[in-house]
Amino acid sequence: MAHTGGSVTVDRAQANRRTCTVTAADPSLIPRTPADQLATYGARLRISRGVDYGDGSSELVPVGVFRLDNVDGDITDGPVNLQGKDLSACVADDKLTQPWTATGTVVGAVTALIQRSLPDAAVIARITNTAIGSRTFDTQADPWAACQEIATAAGAEVYCDADGDVIIATLPDITTSPPVWAIEAVEGGAYIKGNRAMTSDKVFNGILASGENATDAVPPVSYLAVDNDPGSPTYWGGPFGRRPDFYSSSTLTSTAACQQAANLKLAQAKTPNASGDISSLPNPALEPGDIVRVTHPDGSRELHQVAAFTVPLDVGGDFPIATISAREDS
């Protein structure tokens, strides 16, 4: 489909990690009947963006597979506007019509919920599988939110990637994971501009994860994860103080599972204290959680973990990247 503009927004803080807006000039694309190709009764969009490497080579990079949710436009002159959400929306909207009990392991339980709504979905696990306690989700519950709760027992999150596959993975550790991209304010570099920010709002430096499962006759278990790095600005018991938060689920039936859940929630809770907003040349191959190295015009270097970005679908276009867990890079 020929298009004239639009964008794909990718944000790990949103339930639907990927959303899209596409603009096309041809008003004949506006559906008139439920059988038309772009009718909002199951139509999907697969979107890619080209990358020109500057040496004569190029590549078409996928940026998402979307359920088409909205189509509108002037029926005579256009343009036509299309909006969609990634396939997690298909799972989230398929609310439970009767109680559902998740048992076994994280991968098995998540896969069962995903394939309940998307039978052909590829579920790719990048974690060490973990046993869970039985957990019954009530009628009207959101199955996508249930998947996130189950994955937490393995210290993981669930999301749809650029190919439309469902991924179960842990959040990369900024202290040990290598950068995937350098954004440099040098000749030929990708850097356009950057801002720094710091806040203590909704920042926690300790998470107490706990579980109790009477159905499985499992006694209460818990684990307190804290920021134990003396060099960290949110060090537990340092000048930042002690600011705990709490998480509980009946899927947690061992101290090890509580530890993994607490570590995941701690990584999510303490990272917003230092952040940045970077604008660069587009890189549609990025994923939230990726580590990037940023070199500012003054020569200072930082490591940032990607939280969200927007891929333009027109030629050029700004590429804003919101990051979390910024730290100095030696």
C-alpha cells in the first residue's frame, strides 16, 4: 500500500507496546463494506521502514504487525488515515468469559493464554523457564495483563516484537549489557539533540515480592530486593532513604521466584530517577530495553536504556527516543 506519512510509536510502559498511524492518499482505500481489504473486522497491517546506510546499500526493517482499528478520510479527495495496535490488543480484548486457571510453568501458562486468542501466534521464550503456583483469573479479566503477572514469576515481561511474534524476556541490565548503537554528536553521527532529566517521583529502591498459595498448599514466601550498590544515587539506606514498594501473586511459590519478581519490579521502579530525551537519525531496528551509547556535543558520554521511541514513516523525519536509567560512560 502506497503511503504518504505516519509513524509507529514503541513504548514499553504501555500495554500495547506498538501502535501505528499511517496516512495514504488514495481514497479508494476507505472500506465501504465489511468484506473490503481494510475493513476493521480483522484486517492487519505489516509495516516496514527502509534504512539507507549511505554506502549504496539499504535494508527494509520491520517495525510492527498491527490490528487495524480505525480508518477514516474524505471519500473524494482523501487523505486516508489508518490506526492500529500490535497483536497484544487481540489478547487483551478477548476477556475471559469464565474463570481461567494458570498452572505449570511461566512459558506454558503464557503460551496457553496467548494461543487462546491467537492460535497461530509464535511465542518465543528468552528466559529460564520457572514453575508457578496455580493462579485463577476471574471472569472479565484481561488475559494480556494475566500474561504479565505470570511472566513476573520469572523476572520477565511479555511483548509483541517488530515481526509480530510474542516475546517472553527479561529487561537487559544496563550495567552488563553491551550497547547496540552509538548516537554521537560528530561529523557523520546520528545525534541531533538531547535533554537530561532527573526525578524522584514514583521511584522506589526496594521491592518486597511475596506469594502464598493455599490451593497448592504452599506456605508464604517472600524476598526483599533492594538497591545495594553504594555508588547508586538510590542506594538503600543512603541519602535517598528507604522507599519500598510491594508486589504479591499466588504464582510465586518459592523464594527464588519471589527474588526474580522482586528484581524485575526493582529494575522498573528505580530506573526513572535519571532519564533523557534524545533525537537522532532514525533507527527502526531499536527495541525498548536496548542499551545505547550517547556522545553529546561537549564530549560527555552516557549509557541510556531505551524506553520509547517513534519511527517516522516518511522520508527523513525526527526520531525522538525517551530513555531510562541514564548513567555516565567511561
